[in-house]
Amino acid sequence: MSDMEETAGAEGAGVPAAPHRVIGTPPPSPRLLGSAPVAQEGSETALALVSDQEEFQEHIDGLPPDDPQVIVHGKRAERVVVACFLLTFIAGCGFVAAYVGLGVHTVDKTLRSNLALGLSMSVMFLALGLGALLWVRHLMPNVEVTQQRHDLRSDEKERQATEAYFKEGTANSQFVKRPLVRRTLMLGTLPLLAAPVVLLRDLGPQPGTSLRHTVWSPGRRLLVQGTNQPLTPAQFSAPGSMITIVPDGYEDDQNALTKAAVILIKFRPGELHIPTRHAGSTLVGTMNWTVDNIVAYSKICTHVGCPVALYEQTTHHILCPCHQSTFEATTGATVIFGPAARPLPQLPLTVDSSGYLVAKSDFTEPVGPSFWERG
Amino acid sequence: MSRPAVNSDTDFDVSKPLKGTAGWFDDRFGGARGVRTYLLRKVYPDHWSFLLGEIALYSFIILLLTGTFLSFFFIPSTTEVIYHGSYVKLDGIKMSEAYQSTLRISFDVRGGLLIRQIHHWAADLFVAALTIHMLRVFFTGAYRKPREVNWLIGITLFALALIEGLFGYSLPDDQLSGAGLRIFEGVLQGIPIVGTYLAFFLFGGPFPGHDIVPRMYIIHVLLIPGILLALITAHIFIMFWQKHTQMPAKGNTERNVTGQPSYPYFVAKTSAWFMFIFGALALLATFAQINPIWLYGPYTPVAISSASQPDFYMGILEGSLRVMPAWEWNFLGHTVTFSVLIPFALPLGIILGGAAFWPFFERWATGDKAYHHVNDRPRNAPVRTGVGIAAVVFYGVLWAEGANDVLADFLHIPLYTVTWIARVLTIVGPILAYIITKRICLGLQRKDREDLLHGYESGIIRQLPDGEFIEVHQPVNEERRAVLEAKKVPALLPGPGSEDPNGVPPPSSRGVLGKARAVANRAFAETIPVEADGHGNGHGPEGAGEEHAAVGSAGTPAQLPSGDSSDEDSGSS
């Protein structure tokens, strides 16, 4: 098809003889196919209004419609377009057939149905689009129109007249003359503007101190996430491992777990060097928050709250997979890289009378992302 | 258009188009002239880059269609249920109704998976098309007077599209999007003074609560689409009213617009384009799986998968969070967490705010208050193009940093090294990009001047009788010439050097703002003048194609006027 366009372009009437063209520039009007309409005289264009002719200058490139080349090309193009539309019809029927004939309800059947429906739908749309495109490019004459722009700006008289009318209207409304009316109107509407904001108040409760507390309380057992079983220090004796802990009684409570999820890490003797931490306003040593070299940190990243799920045994690094904040596990989960600004809070641990790991208290500082009131 | 009025072998009578329904309407509303001149004959300039906005428009329509279908089956609720559906791997698992109904759409509704995937692909295409369309408008200067308002509407559309997309892919309440929502909540909390309240009001209490899915749903299906629809309508109406811009070409002026009429050409072509886009999205949905939520599982706040990535348009926010050092201040007993606030507000603020501000800045710096309907070629506006590429690099570095773990794994370099490279590139990259782009633009302008004054290199080598080889230069044709000559250079405003005899600078360049304006103006006005070296046009095409330059070291530029030899870019060997 393209070679035909090239030859047509070379013979094209009115194309300036340009033996070579600059690389990267479009070829000089290559589209001459489908070509010109009937003679202008007596046709409907002649009936077009004078105002139209001033605004639109139309030029049509192309060989005359009775040129043998054009006739041959038009017939061929017509056949291709018709084939496209027939293909659209077939694909559309295929789509309906696939919908009726192919069931779903299992993964395999769903994938088969998806393939049949998707493929027929794609062919339907693509064939229809291709047919329409070929129709425009090869059957319609190559019309190019130059339309005149009008000034967007109104002329000065119009602007002045509008301004004058507006001034007159404002004067008639007495809006300027009667300040009391004007000001009470504005005053009256003020609460009206505030009303929608007031209405939004019950969207949620006030935060209060809820971000400072979790459901951990003295004596609450640590359950292994998944099995929901309590744990003794002896059961968690392999150094280097990390497990996720949920609080007893809140195993499935998403609101509680968002703050209370904990990771438990077992160290070899001597590996831990946990410094002091703030507990309220006092500094406390937190080595006694551990049991048998087992330490519990909040699983909620202090950056934006992702679960810190990765633990590298050899380096003792806890890594948040979301934004790669990295915490040193042996020194109280201090930040060694990434955007988190604070260490992971540590949960004080002890064992209860049955020998299970329990919380000594709640976290002594807010867990999770920073917030304004955190202090 | 003019065509045979009645065709004897047709089943489609067009002899009296206004006889039937159309006439009935014209009797009641009039408007034959308006329909003819504003709709049927409206001129659409033909340039590939003008199709980009149409991609966005048609993706949006496809989103409305497929989204309506999905809304028939989706249940926006976090009520917990035990799953017993067709996807047996999740049988007996506790999940929200939102997740369950998304599984139902995927496995129990015929065509559900296809439509869901078309919807997701269309959302990605929508934002991608908006992005590229905005870049096109920026780099060609199509935002200039009178189109500033439409530019601002476009930026609003883009920002809304990001929120719309985020809320859309968060609705199924799966593990991946839940983690994304948690990040969103964490970021909200970080906003000073109001952050905690904002988060609690949006989520109806502490995260995740039970309110967020139905709230996101109504925002996603009604509120934002409604605003998008209204703004898109305004965008298109304004474009209609102001008419299209056009690229520089022969015959294109500021007073006209050249192209093909709406009916039947543009209507047929754009319909075809719509079909192609729908077809391409259907192909993607058939063969390229997207967001397989059944693999992620229902959301739980204690789990996460590594290498989690949001949809691509959130990549810049993700990367900004990752690239940021841990900066946090305690301000009078309050926590100000810059490591969250800066990534949240600054990159998109710089890009979208900068884009919104740019037309007015350019107008101020160039003093150009004229109408512009003929676009600039990017090379002819080196400052604008340089700033645009700098923004693209800034965006691109942060976007790539959003996948720093994947990059580190793929390139076998340490994760922290990737982050450090990104930290440096975020600052240095845009600066280098600006300088290099500006130089390239000016280089291309030199090339244009060469083509205009001396013709282009034809590739024909000719040996002269004395043995010298020359390359024959051909004058550029008329079309090319019109394009090359369409370059416009901002005027030099009074600035340094324009002091009056007493050394007093002109009022407009006084003060800090005045000096800044003079500096900006000089940058904008930097150009490669076509005629400044005294050539005039006499040298060009009238030279009958015999303009040539020596090839090889033996040749001397003797054939060129001496003025050229001092010019750094003279000759063409």
C-alpha cells in the first residue's frame, strides 16, 4: 500500500518538485488516494453561505475520481474495509457465543472464558477501528480546511457596554448604597458556609490518647501468630529466629493488631546491648524487659506503619520492606538506615506463673508512625 | 462535503438530511448554522501528538463503562465473612465482603475478570496518557495565552486522577492495597496540627476500622468521577471555543487553524482511535494479568510481602518516601516528621505546583502578552524545554527509587547504594538535565540555521576538477522552510546594560524582583539568531542547490563568507 502512495505522491498534481526531502520531515502530501469529489459547480458546496466561505477555505488534494488508478485503488480499499467490518461481526458473534457457552466457577474455566471473551472483544474493537481508519484514509477525498480564527477578546465597545450595564444593575440593586443590607447579608451567610464543615464532625471520634496505647497490659499472654498458641521461653530457644506475636484475646482484631503486633527475636547470650529507653519522663534500663535473651519489638514501623517483616539473622538487622528503614536488633532496634526517625518501641516481657511469655506492661511510648501530638 | 447527492444503488438516502429527525429538532431549536460551523465543519489539526489527550478521554469513558459494570457486583463493606467460593485455595478464610465480592467478580461472574482487568489497565492508561498529554502541552508551549485556564484544569484533572486511582485499587481490601492504605494513613497522621484528626475522621476512628471502604467507594464512584466529568467537559468545551493550537507549518498562522473537518473525517478517525484503545485494553486484559488480588490474600495489618509496589503513578510518592533521610523535629513539644511530610508534599508539589505556576512565570519573564495559537518547537524554547526535562528527570529518579529494592536485586548492587545514588541524583540530575537540554536545544537551533541558510546535507559527494571532494547542499523545500522560520524569540526586556546616561537602571529592572526578572528574561531570550551574522536569505534556496561545503581536511571554507569562519558552528563537515 505504501508503495502505491509513493508513486501517487510523485505524480501528484500541485506538489512542488522536491527531489529530495530533509530526513525527518513528512513526505509532501502523500495521500492522493480515494481522491477528489465531483466538480464544484452545481454541487451543494456552491450553495454554502458566503459567511462559510469566508471562514473556511477548503482545498482538496488528489487525482480526479475517474482516474483508473483511483478506481482500482478504491475498489481494493473497499474490499478490505468490508472484510474488517465482517470480521467485527464474526468476533461479536464469537463474544456472545463465548459468554453463553463457556462457564466460570473454577480457575481453569475462568481463564478459558477470559481468553475467549477477551480475544473476541479485542478483535471486535480492533477490526472495527481498522475498518473505519482505512475507510477515512483510502475512500474519503483528502480534504484540508483552513478555518479563520476570531478574536477571543470582545471588542472595546462591547466590553464598555457590558461594564456600563453591570454598573447600572449594581446601582439598581442598591447593593452599594445600603451597606447595612449588604453587611447583614454577608453576616447571615457566614454560618451557612460553616454548616457543611460542622456536619462532618461525626465522621469519626476524636483521637484522644488512643494512639498512645495498645491492648497490651500486664500479664497478657503473647500468642504466636497463625497458631494462636502461647509460648514459653524454652519453646523459642533457637537463636537468630524471629516470629510474629499477637496479643491474647485480640488475635483477629484488626484495629488492635494495627498497633499491637509484635516481633519476637531470640539472641545468643551476650549479643544484646539494649540501652536505656524513655518510660514516661524517666529513663529506664530495658535489659530487664527481656527474658532469656528474647526481646519483643513493635512490628509497626515508626515511619508510616508498615509491618517490619524482614529479619537478617547474621547482621541482626530488622528491615521494613516498604521503605527500607533498617533497625539494629541488638541495640534496641535503633535506626541505622532509611526514613524512620525512631527506634521500634520495645515491649517489656516477663513470664507468668505457668511459664508463658507475657507482657510486663503496655508499650511505654506510642507505637507506629509519628503524629503531631506525640511529643 | 460535496459528493453525489443521491446514489442510485444505495440504501442510505442523504438527499434531504434535514427532512426527518434533524429537521424536527431544527424547527424547535434552530441551530443549523451552529451545528454546521461548530460541529460538522470544525477543524481538527492533524498531528500525532494531538492524539494523546484523546487517549486520556477515551480511557476515562472506558473507565466509566467498566466501572459501572463492576459496581453491580462489588460490595463496599468490611463486614467479615468466611469464604466458600470458587477459588478453593482461600476456602474457609476470614475476609471482608469487599474482598469476597472482588473474588466473586473474578471467578463467578462471566466476563467479570475481563472487565475488572480492563478497568485496572484503563486506569493506568488514563494516568499515563494524562502525563504524556501534559508533557506535550508543556513542551510545545500550548498552555500559553489564551489557554492558561485549560492548563490549570488539566493539572487539577491529573491530581484528582491520582487520588481516584489510589482509592480504586484500595477498594478490594487485599493485602497489597491494604498496606498501601496503611501508608496513606501513616502519612496523613504526620500532617502537623490536623493530621491525627484528618486520619481519624477519614477512617472513622483508628486504622483500619470499618468505614474506610464504603467511604472510599462513594468517593471513587461518585464524588471524584463527577468532578472529573465536569472538569473534562469544561476542558473540552474551552478547547472547542478557543480552537486547537497547531504546529508550525506552511500556511499556519496565528489567525487560522488548518486541518480536517470534524464530519466525516475527524469523527471517523477518532471513532477508530476509540476502538483501537478499547481493543488494546481488551488485549492487555486478556493476556497481561494485572492486580491478581486472589494471590495477595485478604488484608491483615501484621503481614506484608516484600517488593510491594503500588500502581505506577504512585511510584513517585513511594520513591520519595524511600529516598528521604530520617528527619524529625520536636517543635515545642510536638512532633514534626519531615521524613514523611517532605516526600508527601514536596515532589508532587514542585511538579504540579510548578506546572501551574509556569505559564505566569514565563509571561512575567518574557513580557510576552500575545496570543499564541501556533505552538513552539521544543528546541526553540530552550529554557522551557530544559526545565521540562529537569522535571522529567526529577520525577523519573524518584519514580525509579520507588522500586529501589527491585533495582538493587536486578543490578546486584547494595540496596543502600541505590538509595544513595537516588539521593544524589534527585538534586544533581535535574540541574544537569537542564544544562544539557538547553545546550542540545541551542545546537539544534544551529542545525536549523544551517539548513535554512545553506541548505541541508544531501549526501551527494561530488569531486571537483582539482580533486577536492564536496558535499552538495540542497535548499530546504517550502514546507520545511515555513517550519524553520516559525521560530519566535522573546524580546529582551530592559535590564543590565540599559541604564540611562546617568547610570540609572530602568524602573522595571530595579529591586530584587526586577533584577530576577532581568536574569530570567536573558535566559529566555538566549537563542541562535538566524540572520544576525549578516547572511540574509540571499544565500539560501536561490543558490539553486549549489551551496556546498568542503569535505575532509583538504578543503577550506573558502566558499563560505568570511563572517562564518569565526562562528563556532560554521561549516558542515
